[in-house]
Amino acid sequence: MKNKNLKIIFRLAIAVVLIYFLFQKIDIQPILQNIAKTNINWLLFGFLVAIFAVATSSFRWIFLLRNQGVSLSFWRAFQIYYIGIFFNMFLLGSIGGDAMRGVYLYKETGKKLDTTTSILVERIMGVVSLIFISLFFYLFKFSFFRNTAIEPILWILYSLFFLVVIFYLISQKFNFLKLFLERVLGKRFITIEQVLNSFASTGSNKKLFLLAFLFSVVFNFLNILIMICVAKSLGIYIPAFLFFVVHPIIILLMFLPISFNGIGVREWAGITFYPLVGILTVDILTVQITQFILVIFNSLFGGLIFLFYKTKKLKN
């Protein structure tokens, strides 16, 4: 418990320090002035896109669960997903959004291993789809990014991704990843091995797996579309393709467990990468802050669901 509390304090401290130095560097006044002039119609449209994105991700989760032999209705998945978003946003404890989803699903199905695997695969699928979107739009606008300051960073990201894929495929063929983990983890490897075996079985039904990946791409596409809607609401012009190429990198950096909810990391990454393609620091920071406010309001919907949600045992 003491170590968990220290981790929470550390992540909060990192977030506070990053935000403090950010606003020491950036004048907050122009940002507040831009936010005050927000076009509410575009913002409401962005809010609807956020709800639709959660619905899309719920379908992704359903397909992965079906691949594991677990049946879950769309409405139940949608509710549990929103509860996870609420916990991820507002609770500082060790139970994050993914863990909370796992707890709720386990209560309903009693299938701990399949629950854990579905969330793990969903996360990995999310990373792959983000890189897929970024690479697609990079190639689509290759002439724009050629010889820009951000091009080497993009190539490093894409190269690392393909190296990881190659490593995984080779390890599957020669089984050395399993042997390495068994040697390092000892008895704890039994649990890891169960997850790995369950993970390997997720691709057994290729149709469901491909549907899940398709919904993963759509989900991340919609999340980036929210940024575009927010920029429109603020009257800030940033070419849409830049969001699709650059923003996936920022989302991936937010996965690093160094800051509470990615606060500070997101903003510093934004003012680091977007200026490399000609976007003003104050513009991208205004968009990011407004988008974060929208996400907070969206997550409150999960709090309302949490108050009235009742767990029921499913028949699988």
C-alpha cells in the first residue's frame, strides 16, 4: 500500500511540475481569450463524436470478448466502458479505468483470464491502429513532411514498431520469448503463460478479430476527429492531416505511467511536435486544453452510469 501511495504522489508531482514549467514558458492570457470565444456548436459536435467513439470502442471490446467465448451485450459493454473512463479520469488510486472494467466484467462473467486478455489485446490493438493511422496519413501527405524537422521522429517511431512486430513473429516461431520469461519470472510465469496462451487464441476467429481491429481504427480516428472539432470551435486553423499524423505520437506518449492521466506529458509533447510542422505553440496548447475540458465533461457521464449500474451474472 505504501509503494502504491508513493507511485500516486510521484505521478501527481510530475504532472504538477510539468504544468508549472509549461505556464512559466507560455503566456496563459491569449489561451484564455481564445477559449472564451469558443463556438459552442462545434464543441457540442465534438462532444457527440466523443460519445460515438466510446460506443465504437465498446463494439471493439465485444468482438474481442466473443473471440474469447464471452458474451456481453452492447449496452452492458457501453456502461462498463464509461465507468472505466470515469475512474480513469477522477480517481487517484491504483485502480485505473482498465482495471475497473476488468473488475466489473469479472463480476458478471466470472472469467478472470478472458477478461484480462481482452483488455490487454484491446490495448495492443489500440497502439497498432494509432501507428497505422499515423503512417497512412504520413504516406498520403509524404511531400509535405519531406525534409521537415518531425520526419526523423516519425521514421524512428515507425521503425521501432516494425522491429517489435518482427521480434514478436520470430519469438513465436522459435519460442525464445516464452523461455526467457520462464527463466526470469520463475513460478510467476505460470500466470503469465496463461495470459500468453489466451492472447494467442484471440486470433482464432479471424473475422471477429478483424472486425475488432476495424473498430479500433475507427475509435482512434474519432478521437483525433474530436481535436479537429475543438480546433474548429476555437477558430484555429490546423490542417486535419497534421492531427492524424502527429496526435497518435502524443497519445502513445501518454501511455507512459509517469504522470497522472497524461497531464503535462500531453501538453509538452504538443508544444514540442506541432511547432516542428509550423503550428504556433499557443494554438496547439489552446486546442489541447479545450479538448481536455471536453473529455472531463464526457467522463462525468460515466459517473452517472456508475451511480445506477447494477451488476448481473451473465450466462456464457
